[in-house]
Amino acid sequence: MPDPKPKRRFYFPRAVLVVGIERRCAFSDCGAGNHLSLTKSEAIEYRGFDCAECGRWNDDSLILNELPDSWNSESN
């Protein structure tokens, strides 16, 4: 006897939601490693970070090869 309901297949497209970057504190008396996780909107606005060790601001920017290729082709 055939199954009365057809089997449903769910499709969940995979998309990069967060990118992780590594940075070192620029201050010579600190130099601590910092791991940052940024969403696409945060990456667009990214201009630097507060060091997790010393708390000082580090001016910084991202380069395109640090971001997923799909983020460059999608509209904002």
C-alpha cells in the first residue's frame, strides 16, 4: 500500500554567519593575542578592537581575503 503522504525534504542553505579573525595588541608592553568573531554587519563597520588583556583600543581594518567570498557577492 503506498504511503498517503509524500516525504518532505527540508533544505537549509548553508551561509557563513560569523567570521573569526586573530589580531595581536599593537602595544609593545602587551602584544596579547585576540580572537574576534564578527557578523557581516560588524565586519562592514569594523575599525579596530579593545585588547582583551590590557583593554586599550587598537585601530585596525579588514582586508577582503579575510572575509568569505559569499559576503562580497551578496547585497547588504
